[in-house]
Amino acid sequence: MYLLGISAFYHDSAAALLHDGRIVAAAQEERFTRKKHDAGFPHKAIDYCLSEAGIALDKIDHVAFYDKPFLKFERLLETYLSFAPRGYRSFAMAMPIWLKEKLFQKSLLNTELKKHLPDFNWSEKLLFAEHHQSHAASAFFPSPFEEAAVLTMDGVGEWATTSLAVGHGHHLDMLKEIHFPHSLGLLYSAFTYYTGFKVNSGEYKVMGLAPYGEPRFSSVIKDNLIDIKPDGSFKLNMDYFDYCTGLRMTNAKFDALFDGPARTPEKMLTQREMDLAASVQDVLEDVVLAMGRSIAKEQNQKNLCLAGGVALNCVANGKLLRDGCFENVWIQPAAGDAGGALGAALGAWHQHLDNPRTVNGGHDAMAGSYLGPSYEQADIEQRLSAAGAKFTVLSDEDLTARTASDLADGKGIGWFQGRMEFGPRALGCRSILGDPRSPTMQKLLNLKVKYRESFRPFAPSVLEEKVSEWFEIDCESPYMLLVADVKAEHRTEMTEEEKALFGIEKLNVPRSSIPAITHVDYSARVQTVSKRTNPRYHALISAFEEKTGCPVLVNTSFNVRGEPIVCTPEDAFRCFMGTEIETLVVGNCLMEKDAQDPALKQDYKDAFELD
Amino acid sequence: MLDLFKELWSYFRVRKKYWLAPVIVIMVLFGGLIVLTQGSAVAPFIYTIF
């Protein structure tokens, strides 16, 4: 039996396909349309999922959608009614799109699916899951646990912004919810907006900026914006937020509380923004820890599964893991709304159709999250030739040795192998790699390759078996969703002068033997690389270790700022020719920048809208 | 449109939100007018709207 899961019409549309409960394929629409956070119906992602299984749409038994539009509409109407007449402008702007399209979502889905298979009535095959039910299903069903507590936190779904469930076998019972407008995700987004970043994509930047600042506003936030109870449940003071009725996240009272207006996007960052970021991060961590501890005690569970956009906050995740209230923490790699497609499908299979679930000997069911398209070597060669690339085809051994050698020489490498990752992180199949020992690598990658803000940190990929020799973590972190400190023996002691530096000045001080991935607070967003799920990447890091003694690489997503991660060999070649990546490896093809036709170089920096 | 009203009816029953019925029905009827009179409906990107 085939089940198709869909998330769409909000942000990060995606499709996921199950065959008899096994995840066959999953991909975000943005990768195919090249439009970041594409919210349209995921036609191309569906086409890909079907082609991966070698079937047509008529073989699909059910289509599961990841949220319930009527409940969203109910939340909207009740919110507007409770604030009326405030919010009229927002109401007048919202209603046309709802009354024209979103209320008719079932028939809209039917119409869109008919584009793939005309003369077929999909209405009978459509299933709808609640937004947080989809998140919870995406967190529990593919997890390596027979039973677990499941915590989902995001901006908002229908009503829920935070939910607690408990999973046993193939059952998932939703126990508690915190409802809109009280939302941890929206609190974080309010500060994302206030510090001058884009809501729904700039949250990572706030998290990356936090270690440069001091949490001097934490008490102001706790005293005025959020009331946190001992069990981690919370309530926001809506006097300071505008998102219920207005077109902004925060209001004038919020500005007055923090002594000034929101930062204008792209304006220079000051210590104030860094301190604001550190403060909201601090508050978020306090809430997540309090919730974690109370859930562990109340539910008597040793395993925790996480999903929802807030679960992408790997700093908070790392603290929760280190706190020890749960023995094991598993986080869905596509924790955002894209993962809702997978959750809706898995929920339909296990909950609606009542199919049992088997836990796969301690391993999760995500296959390393390598669930996207891959390309055969002959196809890669044909595609690259058509794009005008000049490449050399190497054997597996030569390719690994040559790439490791280029990395050790300090080159930035585009690394494109196997199936594309599902979720926001590149995990060694669509990655730009570098030498973490280089003190200039972070700046080089940020400014000349990724064209993004220089404060943003990079993450390390480390051999799974060596992780505890380099980082303060002794479990696997395959999805780059846990932050841990670099081990003391690899750190560099700072001078008194260096310790006194403030904010962004801290960036220029190498703080360990792997400075490119060591953040200013000695933390790193660790990805452990397993031979089981990604043997080629494991072999590359092993070869680099043989050469240098360091089993760690810098791993950042293969894209520039504002661009979706590359999907096809052509995307990779375009990005390579538009940036200062020096070597590109696609399958067994190796390309050097100097050997390419200079006419194919393009101005890539401004090709994408900034995120 | 008939399908929509059927679904709305089951929604009111399940959620026991009958008091929302007149609001929604009037809005859906007005929505029909909007569809007839307006070319496109574009919403700004804020949470409450979606």
C-alpha cells in the first residue's frame, strides 16, 4: 500500500511517500523549483517521489495532508472577534485569500492532484491530520524508540503551538497543548523580527548571534513578556506583540521596553542585537528545560522525541540532552513544516489504518535523512557535459584521496553525492566542505562562497566513532541538531586581552585547533557521520584524518545565501561557477575551477533574494 | 460549494462550534462576491493569516 503525505500552502511545501509503512522518498518543493521556502503545491516533489518508487499516482491508496484548514480558519475568526475592532486591516487582508482559496482546500487539493491524474476523484482518498499531530507523528514513528514522550513546539499550527504526546508501539496519544497566541516559536520570531532578520528563516541567525552577546535582557523578558510556570508551560503578555491583529510581530510598547525600534534589515549589527539574541535564547532554553524535566517526571519516560520548528534550535536541544532528564533524545531532521508531510503519511499508516510498527534495532527509520533524488554516474556525466563542465572521472579510491588532499590544502570543495537530504541541513550529500583547522576558513566560506553574514558559524562533520574524542558528547548526532562544546584538550587558551573582546571582535580569535567550526562560546553544531548511512562521506573524512590527524570537516549546505540547497548536478555546477568554490565533486566527476570555461562564470551573488 | 457546506456542517458538529455558523456562512457568501469581483487575493506574510 502506498501513502503520499503532503505539506503545502504555508511555507516549506514537501511530499513524502510510504510503501507499506516504509519511507521510500521525501523532498521539499523548493529544491526543484529553486524558490526558497516555496509554499506552492508540491507538484515536482510528488513527481520525484512517484518516480523513486517507479509508480504512477493511481497506485496511491491515500493522500494525507498535514493540517486542518477549518480549524485554522476557526482560530483566525475567533482571534479577530476577540480583538475586534482592532485588527480590521489585517482581517480585511486575510479574508479574501481564505474565502477564495484556503477554505476550499479539499477541492483545491483535488484539483491540483488531478493535474497529475485527470478524471480521478481524490476526495475519497484524502485524509487530514492536525498540524501538531503531523509533527508528533514525524518525531515518534521514525524514531528508534518503542515508547517515548513526544514534545512538539513551533510558531502555530491550527490552535496548538506546543503539544505533548506519548507514543507506544504504533499508538500516539496527544495529551496536552498550549494554544495560540501563547507560542515559544512566535516569541523567538518576534525577536527575529526585532533584531532585523526575516521571520521564518532568520531564526537560525538569532541562534548563531546569541553567543556573541550577554543575556542582559533575560529578566526583562521574563518579567514582562512571558510568564513561565514551574512545569515549563507559559503565557505571553500580548500587550507587547502585534501578531494577533497587526501586520508586524511586535508593537510600540515592545520598542519602549527595549529602548528603541526594531533594527532595519541589513543594517550593521550592534552589541544590542547580540544581547537581545542571547537573552531570548536564554529564555527559550529555560522554558525547554523546564518542560523537559516536568515531562520526564510526569510521564516516567526515558526517551524523548522532538519536532516542530523550535526543535531546530540545536543549542536548546543540546542543553536538554546534557541535562540528563531523558536518557535519549531523538529529533526529526525535517523538524519544520516540510516534515509535516512525512508525519501526516506516517500518522495515516499507523493511526488511521492501524498498522503495527517495528523498531529497527536501535536505528531510526530515516536512513540518514537521505531520502531525495540521486543520479547515476552516466547521467551525471551527460548532464555536466551538457552544462559545459570540464571534468575528470576518477575511481572511488582516487576521488577520495584527491578530495582529501584538496581539503588539506585549504580548498573549499563542493561535494555532491547520492541521495539529497530531506530537511534544512546538508548532511554530506549536498555540502560545501572545508578544512576546520584553517583559521581563515570561516571568513572565506561566509564572505566568498556563501555570501552571508560573517558572524554565522559553521558546523563540523565528525566520524561517529571519534565524536567523543573531539566534542563533549557521547551519543550520535546524525542530523546536526545537537550542539556540544569542543573538548577542552582541543581548545586554545585565550589571553586576557582576547577575553576582554566584545561582540563580533571575538570572531577573529582562534579558539581551538579546529577554529573554523568552533563558535565563540566553544560550541559546535555536531554532525556524526556513520559508515552505515553515508559510507562515501565517512571514507572521505577518514582519508582526511589519515592525512592530517583530524577526523573533522567543515560542512555547510551547498548553496549561497537565499538559495535552496542544490538538487541536480546542473544546480551544483551553476553554484560552483558563481562562487569561489575551488573544486567540485559530483559522483565520480571532479572539476577544478581553473579548468572551466571562464565564459560560464556568472554573477551569482545577487541571483537570490536575501533570506 | 455544496461539498463545502457539507464539510462545514460536519465541522460544526465535531467541534460543537454552532455559534460560528452564521459568521462563516455569511462570510462564505460574501466570499463568493469577492471571487466574482476580484482578480487575485494576495495575503501578506504574517502568522495569523495562514
